[in-house]
Amino acid sequence: YDLGADLSTKVFRIFNTEASFAEKIKHEIIPKLEWDYTPYISQSEFPSFDGIDRIGEKNLLTWSVIQHIISRKTDQLKDGKEINHYRNLAYIKLWQSYDIKKERDNESKPFSDIALDAELMPHDYFSFDAELTWSPYDEHIKTLNVGSTLKDSRGDSLRTEYRYKTVTSESLYAKINVALTDEITAFYSVETNLLTKK
């Protein structure tokens, strides 16, 4: 069995703006604390083919802070009715876990890496995203993925990414999607390893 609990709240503020893309912008902040527990249960009587066949013991406490930035724009139709359009301009999540089991077993490094996920969507046809993990023990970035997506109303898109993982890999990635019909899409992707230049 699993047990879990969470405690969260939400604070927000709405800003009036004279920008052409929005009349109002809402900024939400959601701090959250989660507990996730799976007790130790002997599973020796069950067959084991790989690691997936075993459910590990878990006792994690995770804090996170999530932010949303949402815009609202009102358009007036020909018949005089008004319609509101909402867009998620930005999403940011910062979190870290504390392993209670490791602490009780006197294991080192009970804290996980601090992780950051972010996505910015300033336009319907353009977005920017980033993922990052940072070690609180050696104080270095462990992984970093930064990318952008450019697309059009037809369904064509261009995706570019920078990918980094400490010591093991560093690369540039690109993918092009071309909508041939409503049902058929052709794509081409390429990734270059910056460490080996291949």
C-alpha cells in the first residue's frame, strides 16, 4: 500500500495592462509540501524478472513552488458579444525532495537535486522551455536542457535544444516537422555531440 498527504495554498494577483496582447495578467504562486510513503514489504515469494517487478520502500518529503502567469484578452464579435481568450504565458516549477528513509538509515545525501522546470509561451507560435537540476552537495549543475519551438498554423514546426549532463554528454538537437496533409507529417531530426564533434 501507499500513503501520501499534501499541504498547499494559492496566492495570486491580477494586473491591469494596456498591452495589445492582454488587458489583464494573473500571477499565481502555489507553494506545496508533499509526503509520499511506501512501507517495506517482503516480496521474496513473487518471481522477479527485472527491477520493475519490485516495489521499493519509500519515505519522501517534497517541497515545491509553482508559478503560473496567465493573460486575458477580450474580443468583441460582430453581433456585439464579447469573448475572453486566455493564454498561459509562463509556467515555472521549483522543487526538491528529502529522503527520510536515507536519514534514518544514516545514509549520506538525503536531499535530492534541486530541480527547475520552466516554459515561456509569449506567442501562439513560439515557446521556450528549460529543465535544470542542481546538486546541493557539490554545488554544480547536473543536467540542463534548454529548447525552443517555432510553429505555424499549418502544423509545421522547428524544435531546437541544447542538452547537457555532467561529464557524460553535451549536445545540440534539432527537429523539423512538415505537415504534408491533415493526417500525414514528415520529420527530420539531427543531434550533434559537442564532446566528440559527431
